[in-house]
Amino acid sequence: MPGWLVLLPRRHVTAIHDLTDAEAASLGVWQVDLSRALRSVTGCAKTYVVQFAEAAGFAHVHFHVVPRMPDLRPEHRGPGVFDLLRSPDQEGVTPDEADRMALALRSAWSGGVVRPPGSRSDF
């Protein structure tokens, strides 16, 4: 799905409760800013922010930020959206489409919290 993003911390973390306070604060800002950018670029009705960290090879904290389009079929709403990742009938996003989406999101993104010079986000 165009605009399906994965947000992860800069360091390896296996559970949300292991995030530092700074990482936790940054996480909320990132989730909202990315959701706003996705809405601006894709026209999605809302975004899903999902974290399980249970799949083999993916047992680390990462968040799927998924645009829920107004015309998404009912069976793909909520947790059913993950069926789109497993369906061989679905066409994947081409590298060119992914690049266009990334550039549009970067342009639309608010840039997050104003940080002191030299500081960086933990996500």
C-alpha cells in the first residue's frame, strides 16, 4: 500500500517498556507528524499505528504507520490490513512509486518538534 511506513528507534529495543523517556516522548511526536503527512499526501481517512514485535526476525520495537484509505475494503480494516502484506494477488509498490511517496511525504512533513541545535531524535 503506498504510504505504509515503518518507524523504529535508532537503537535495538525489544519491548516498548525498555524505551527511554526521551525515546517515548519522541515516539509520540513522530507518530502524529507522520500521520499528518500521510493524510496530506494520500488523503487517507485515518492512520493505523500498530506494534506487535512478535514475528520471527522482527522481535524488536517497530511501528507500522499505515494510511487507511476511505475505499479500503471492510475485511482489510483494522488488523485485517496486514492481510494486504500476505496476499500474492496484491501488487506491490514499485520502487519509483515508493520514491515519489517518500519525496511527497518529506515535503508535507511538518518536521516534528523544534530541537536544540545539534540534538537528534531518538526515532
